[in-house]
Amino acid sequence: MDRAKLVKELKGWTLTIVAVLAFRTLLYEAVYIPSGSMIPTLQIGDYVIVEKWAYGARLPFTSTAQVTWSSPKRGDIVVLLAPPGNPRDDDLIKRVVGVGGDTVEIRDGHLVVNGEPVPRERVPGPCTYANRPENGDWREEPCVDFVERLEPHRFHTHCTPWLPCGDVESQQVPPGHVWLAGDHRDHSADSRVFGPVPVGRIKGRAWMALASWGPRGIRWDRLFHFVNH
């Protein structure tokens, strides 16, 4: 191979690698859901596409965004860098339930924002979900199903029957921060554990479940399934 052709091929590969890295860094990224903290909105085994450009941009391997042009809204499902001191360093995915200046409280799983209970209705009938502890086997677990309305969002939340559902005393969200909760209220390590999160640590907004694997294999009904914010 002559020198000119080699240089041309190297340039081509370099541009391809740069384009892929830019796409993943600035535009979209796929994340795997390993736990049930966002059930029933997100299922264990989902591969979720994240809109990384939704709020701002960051350089790779940095802990905060260098540029921001928008802030997460109440009800958004976001991916964030693991908070400092978190036992695991992989990204987390949670729902924004409070923004800077809000007061947030949870009473037996019922969300209260700025002193007003978020409208919530219990869904009648039996409720079960597919759970898989890390490195464990799939099993069906009982739940209590609710529909919450955090305007303009409408979504389901779960609690475990006969157990307390993750209460938290009223606290104010500092400016430039968000307060996060899992939709599976008593199965989520969220702001009840690590407190409010700086907006700069938010990597992006969940957009679509590209694919999903459950106890019976591929979940065909979740292919290209848009995330319900």
C-alpha cells in the first residue's frame, strides 16, 4: 500500500472514530437498566436511549456539564452520574420530582410538592411485576399500583404491600439542583439516600426503550417503546 492511500485510510478511520465519539458524547447513548427502581415505567432488562443534548453538553470523563441550555423539569426521567460516595459508580436513572426552590415530601409513597399532594389514584385489581435481584433468578413479586399526575405528566408508581413506602420529611431543593425519586418508591436509592443532585451531573433525558429482555426472552412489546415521562 502506497503512502498516499495509507494516509487517506487513516484519515477516514480517524473521522469515523471522532464522529462516533461525538455522537455518543453529545447526542445519544444507550444505558442498560439492571434494577427495578423505575418499575413499572422502566423494566429490568431495558436498553434505554438517552438524549444527551436535552439539557447541555459535557466533555468525556468530566463530572459536570461545561455548557447548559435547559434544566430538567418535574416529571422528566433523567440519567445522572452516580453521586460521590455512591457504592456503585455506574449511571443512575430516576424521575425528577422537585426542582430548585421546591419543597418535597413523601408520605407512605405519596409525593407532596410545595405542600400540595400530587394527585394519586390506586389502580384496582391484582398487581405483580418481574423482579430479578442482581446475579439472581427472575421471580414474580406483589405490588400496589398507583397513577400519579405531576403535571403535565401521568405515570404509574409502585409500592410493596404491607411495607412502609419510602417516607421522607419535607425538605427544600437548593437552587441549581433537582430532587429525584424512583417510580418504585420503596425499591429505589434516590434523593432520599444521596440528597438533591446538581443539575450539572445530569447526563440527559430518557427517550426510548430500544430493546428489552425479560424472564421469557425478548419483550416484543417494548421494542422502540417511548419512555412515559
